[in-house]
Amino acid sequence: MTESLKLFGSELRRMRMEAGLSLAQFGKRLHYSKGYLSKIETGRKSPSAELARMCDTELHADGALLSLVAERPTEVTSSEMPSLEMVTDDGEVWLMNLGPDGAGWFRPISRRDALAVSASSMAGLTLSAHGISATAKEPTALTAFRSLFDHYRTLGQTASPGIVLPPVIAQTRILSVLASEAPAGHRDDLLTLGARFAEYAGWMAQESGEEKAALWLTARAVSMAEAGDDHDLAVYALIRRALVTLYRGDARQTVALARQAQAHSETPPRIRGLAAQREAQGHALAGDYDTCMRSLDRARELLSAPAGSTEAPVLGSTNLPDTVTTVTGWCLYELGRPKEASEILDAQVARIRPEALRSRARYGVRQALAHAAAGEIEHACALTTRLLGITSVVSSATITSDLRRLARTLSRRHSNPTVRELYPALTAALETSAV
């Protein structure tokens, strides 16, 4: 028995007894068995972060119990990464192995190929012996590229990242080449749009489980945006990096990055609102209810501000009818309040467009988690059954991490007939996602 387990168990027992709760009463509130909690209190079992948060909430411990089991954030080492090679514009190689054993490599697009593709597909751009020349139709070409961006973002809701990522990176490369050859009047627009492609590629890389590639592509997006005189994306990149640390379980770094993004007062309200929302998720991970709620209030105020006029594709998700309320449900689950979380997520997930499969899977799995943690096992299983087909289609590393949490939660109820019926399909889904 380690000292940390003994300390958590003894503190939990002390607080429970001070609250006047028997093990049976406490277990009923948490939807854990009396025997399981007894093993936690005696140090024979290690508590999960989820259980610690729920204990904190029930005993009004203000995060004291969670702090005793806070996991060290996982670091991605080079040995855990597949082969990865990324070079600047001066080289020929842009990206990576997207799967095991070398599967998923695609040929990098060269400068010559990029110009040829643009010549054949973008009627508004013409090529000369010296590269690209300006034409009156160049705005039409930008419109076409923006249309492509919207298309790939829509495709990313209904297809796996491995399908979406290669063409998005190719478009990023094409726009980079076109910008280098374009007249000054059009260069910034091409770079700014290319930066949006690169930022989205970073998100798809994270969804593929390629954290290192996600960070590299996000940095690439920032450099392209700044070259195009768009400095907002550099601030948004902090929010993207905070999403990586959030899924690592690093509450402190998530909050720090989100606060850094909010420190730029000249940044549009939408970006600062998204940063406040990410900060709230970090506070929820740390078990800090009051600060989390204040951050969500700030996010709602900023995100309700007029957007202003811009032709650039909007940053952040556009698939949630009420982003802050949906994220509130997400946070309440992390804060050990699954019943409240499930009520909010029930209402909000129902409002997500049917075709937005990735968003439905992401928040739907969180919805099922909340119901399972609240002891509503049959309903959680019913939700999960409907989600498994979607999760296999969108093939998301981040959604899979929540699906694993759900499997662990349901495994405590292995004697429940509904859980026994679901478990083979759930296990198969997790095994498939790990391949």
C-alpha cells in the first residue's frame, strides 16, 4: 500500500464520518458499492480522478481529495510516436505516417504540382512563365478555396481524420505556394486562408492521435497567418494547445494557456470567449467549481458580442447551437456533478444537427458518461449503443479516450444484464480504435 493511497483513504473516511454518512449511504449517493468504497478507504484500491471529484462534491471538500490523486500529465515520447518528418517550404516533405507500419504516407506536393493544380482547378488564377499573375478574377479563386475549406470542415464531421487530413494539407501547401508567387494585393488573403487550412489540419491530426503533428501544424498555421498580417490566429493557437493539454489531463497548463490567450485585449471577443471556455474546462479538471462557473459566465458574455465583419472562415466549432451551455454540461461531469451534467447534455445534444456526426459523438459519449456516473445504467447503455456506429465512422482519438472512461464506469456494473449485452460491442469498438 502506497502512502498516497493510505492518505486518500484516511482523508475520505474522516470527511465521510464528519458528514455523518455510513459507507452504505455514501455509496448510494455516488452509485458505488459499499465494498468498493471500503477498499478505497483502506488503501487496497486506487481511486480514479472521477471518483475523487465526486467525493469532493458530495463532501464539499473543494478539491482537497482530488489533489491527493491528481495524475501526472502524460507526456508523449518519441518512442510512442510513429515515423514523422516535417520540413519547411524549402524542402519537399510536409507530413507524416498517419497509421501503423508506414500505412498512410502520401506523396508531398511540390511547388510545380501546386501551381499545376491551381491552374487546372482555379479559373481565377493564371500562370505565366514567371509564376502567377494577377487577374481580375482572383477574388473568385479565393472564394473557391474558401468553399473547399467549408467542404473539408463538413467532411470532417462525417469521415475519419485519415481521409480528411491529406487533402487539407495539400490545400495548405497549394495556398502557401500561390501566396509566394502572388502580387502583394492578394498575398495576405492567400496566406490567411492557408493558415485556416493548416489550423484545421492540426485539429484533424489531434483527432488521429498524432499530438506532435497537431502542435507542428498549429505552429505552421500561426507562421502563415502572421506572414499574412493576421495575428489573431496566434492567440487562437494557444486555445488549440490548451486542448492538447486538456486531453493530457494537465489542468494547470490548460488554465495557463487559456489565460494567456485572454490577456490580448485587442483580440476579437469570439477568440477570448473560446479561451474563457477552455479555461473553464481546465478549472473543472482541477475540481474548482466556483472559478469554472465564473469562466463560463465570462465566455458567454464574450461569445454573445457582435462578431464583426470578416471574410475569413470562423475559428472554433460551428456545430453547437449553444456552445457555452454544452460545455457547461461537459464541465459539470468533470466536477463530479453527473446528474446536473446529464440534464444539460440531454437537452443540448438533441439540438446538434444530425449530420454533425463528430460533434454528436463527442458530446453524446460525454452524455452517456454522465448518465452512467449518475447511476442511470440502462439509459447510459442505450445511448452508447446508438453512438458506437458513429464513433467508428469519425474515428477520433479524443472521443475514444472518453469511450474508455465510459467502459471503465460500466465495468463496475458488470452483473447488470444491459451492461453484459453492450460490453462485447463496446470492447470491439475500443479494440478497433486502438488499431
